[in-house]
Amino acid sequence: MTTKTQKAEETRALILSTALALFREQGFEKTTMREIAAEAGVALGATYYYFASKDALVLAFYAQSQMELEPLLAEVLARKHKNLQARLHALITTKLEYFRPNRSLLSALAAHTNPGHSLSPFSEDSRAIRERDIQSFQQALDADKVKYPADLAPHLPAVLWIYQMGIILYWVYDQSPSQRRTFKLLEKSLPIVTRLIQVSTLPLMKPLRKLTVELLETIYGPD
Amino acid sequence: MTTKTQKAEETRALILSTALALFREQGFEKTTMREIAAEAGVALGATYYYFASKDALVLAFYAQSQMELEPLLAEVLARKHKNLQARLHALITTKLEYFRPNRSLLSALAAHTNPGHSLSPFSEDSRAIRERDIQSFQQALDADKVKYPADLAPHLPAVLWIYQMGIILYWVYDQSPSQRRTFKLLEKSLPIVTRLIQVSTLPLMKPLRKLTVELLETIYGPD
DNA sequence: CTACTAAACTGAACGCGTTCAGTAAGGCGC
DNA sequence: GCGCCTTACTGAACGCGTTCAGTTTAGTAG
């Protein structure tokens, strides 16, 4: 039993790593399922025995990445950064650094907006991964002494996650050398984002904050 | 010559309208090129003689829509709205109203973020249409007596266009009855957007505005 | 009317993701 | 040893978007 499932696990891992290597070398779309099977030394059907679809291979990569990233992100957050901005910067650059060798693969993940498409970052299939990812922003916020406004606080992790997705989306399609524009974008936008969050705590800002919270609840809330 | 090209034009129009009807009835993905050809009474190859791909059919629809929409939008803008917010509201609701029968088709257009994909709203293929669309926001802004800050003003049409795309994206996947959530979202977000634009003219806001303009120039500008 | 040309088509074939009826192979009770 | 079930795998076949070497057809020059 154990040997049997162990061999199966090896085959699964072999197919996945072969697929990821090919995706990395020649891109997601250029790589065919037949090629993956041939390179892994199995029949075409075997890939479908372990992975429901070509997309599922990418999703498996995404899940694996998220698992590998979590200790890295925890370590980064454990460092004593001076404020939220520094923590967010560390979080996002760590992620970009981690994904750099697989940037083209990530583009397969970021390519779809349709929440019905399994590869969409908003899909049901990627829900578990997304929620864990949002958690890391929760932690980045929690590390602060300051209390965020009670009405806004529950939404902040999701808002920051969306911000991060925007950065990653830009990065994935950034043609400038070493994706330099993305980093410029990050340097310019992060201060604005954190400043806005700070400012939102001022009593003066209550009316605008209330509008914003209503907006967020329309987006994420029930009908 | 004229009769010949005229017949060709008729065939082209027949294929396009057949395709759009089928897309509307059963969705973009469910509809096959063979079905379109059969329904239009031509061979499969004929569809590819007139349209480079299945996507190109959607792009043709998009181009046609933009042409039909322009006089409608001009008429809407000609009405005496009391402010920018009212004009934007009229602009966006007119567009949603126009696209309502083809909402599922529009989802094919909004589904891709990849600027390399022809159906992406950011693609080279849809550039001409996008630029005309952005123009309508230019006009909505120009109708105002007030002068917008010189540094920000050139970016405002593109910013409003992105805002509109966000609304449309939400609308396309909005499952609530009659897409009521989208309209709620519009009611909640439009005041914030226009308020922010108003506030940006205050001298007090110069530093934040400068940051924002730099951000926009990083996004849209050259390397 | 005829020969020629370019535009307007045709449909078989290709490559792809995916499916599925079938086959091998290991463990288990007897 | 032998039957039997479950897991692991096979590869032919399907449906799809797309391509392209051909064929028809409409107009044109002689």
C-alpha cells in the first residue's frame, strides 16, 4: 500500500516538475500535454490521471509556491521593520523575488479575470490559496501598535491583497529591463497607499471613510 | 467590381451577425466556428476568409458597438448635466444599457488582462477603439467650466476610463438580479471619484497630487 | 465568345486539450 | 498457488480552432 502510493506520488511529482520545467523554458501555451508526458516518460493519459487539466498543473504550482512562501514571509515579517510601509515592501519584493524564475508561468495565472475560470486569482479553485495569501497582509497589519478604524480594519487585508495583485499583474507584463518599472511603481505607490491608511484614522476623514467602507461592503458583501 | 465586393460585404455581415446571434444565445465558448459557418450557410473556411480568428469576431462586434455608441454618448453629453458626476453617470449607464443584451459577449472581451492577447482591453488590436472610448471621458471633463490642475489633467481621461473598465468588469460577472450590485457600486463609487478629483485642485493637496501624477507617469510613460 | 486573373470561397487535415474504454500490476483472502 | 479488487496507467479517438492547397466564380481584356 505505502510503496504503491509512494510510487504514485513520485510519478505525480515527476509529471509536475517536468511540466514546470517545460513551462519555464518555453512558456505555458507553447508547451503541449503530449510533450510533458513524453518528457516525463509516461503516456498522455497519465498526466490526466494525476492532474485534471493543463490549468491544474499551474494551480498545483501556485499551491506549492504558496506553501513554500509562507515560512519565507513569516521570517520577513518577524524582522523588525519600522512601519507598515516597510513590511508591505518586504512582503511584496520577497514574493516577486521568489516568482522571478517563473514569471511567465505566473502570467498564465494572472491572465484571467473571469472568477469562473479556475486560473483566475478570484476563482473558487484558488480560494484556499488566496485566503492564506490575504492572511499575510493581516499579519503585516497586526504587527502595528496602532489601531485601525473598526469599520475599515476588517477590509484592509483584502484591499492590500488587491493592491498586491495589481503590482504583480503589472510586473508580469512589464517589458522594461529587470522589470524596473514595476519597482518604480512600487516605490511611488506604496507611500500613497500607506499614507491613505494612516490618514483614514483621522476624525476628519470619517465621512469619506464611511463611504469607502460602504463601497467595500457592496463589493465583497452579500446581495 | 462593386457588385462583387458588395456581395462579399454581405457575406461578411451575414457571418458576423450569425456569429453574434449564436454567441448571444449560447455564449462565446459554447459556440463553435463550424456552427457559425453552418448556420450562415457557408463553409468553415469562409469564416476565416473574413475573420482572422474567433476572437476577431468579438473584436468586430466591439468596433461596431463603439461606432454605434459614439452618437449616443455625444447626445448624452449634450444634455445639460449639472456636474461631472452626473455626466459620468450618464455615460456609464448608457454604455451598460447598450451592452446589456450582449453581456456574456462582453465577458469574452473583459476576460483577459494580457495586453498581448487581442481580446484584452489593453491590447494593440483594441487600441483604436480604446482611444476613442477615452475621448468620451475627455469630453465629459471638457464640459466643465472648472480648470483641472495642469499636471493631472492630461491623465484624467485615462484614469476615468480605467474606472469605467472596473465597473464594466464587475458588471460582466455580477450575478445579482439585474446586476443590481453593479449599480449600487456605481452609486457608491462615483461620488468618491468625483470628490477626489475636486479635492485634488486644492493647494493643500499639491504634494499628494504630485505623487499621484508621478505614479501615473510611471504607469503610462516611457521606460 | 474566350482566355485569364484575382477574389471568394471549399473542406480535408493538423495540432491541441481532453476523455474514456481498456490493460497491467500489486496486494490480499483463501 | 489462484481469483479478485483497486490503483496506476495506456493510447486511440473526439471536438475544437486554425491552416492551406485547392476549386469556383465573377469580372476584364483581347
